[in-house]
Amino acid sequence: MGIIDSESDRFTGLVDDVLDLARIESGQTVWETSQVDLPGAIEAAIDLTHALTLPKNVTVKIGPGNGVPRLNPTPISWSKRPRTC
């Protein structure tokens, strides 16, 4: 049930991104960027794909992210809602 909930949140985020892009293109809003926690984004991606690795006996591990810089991506290039389990 948690996967369904997180995927519905992800889909809602994608729809929000498309609507944001439409607003930007129409001039109704301005383009804003924000910093992204790269280690957190990587961990969320691993959590999201964990179920796919189980049947194949694959383990994905991440190491310490000391000194990893924060990114300033475009608003639609990263998920706005990090996955929580």
C-alpha cells in the first residue's frame, strides 16, 4: 500500500510540474529554482526501485555523502516530493 501511495504522490507531482510549466509559458508565474539535497535524492531513488532489485538478488548501497554539493536544478527536473517510507 505504501508503494501505491508514494507512486500516486509522484504522479501528482508530475501533473503539478506540467501545470507549472504551462503557467510559466503563459506568463502567469515566474521560473524559480531551489537547492536539492543530492544524497537525499539518490536515497529516494534507491528506495523507489528497491522492490525491483529483490527478485534479482541485487543490493544497491550508497556511501557517505560528505562534501557532496547541493544542486540548483530546474523545478521540473527533480521530484518536489521526496519519497518517505
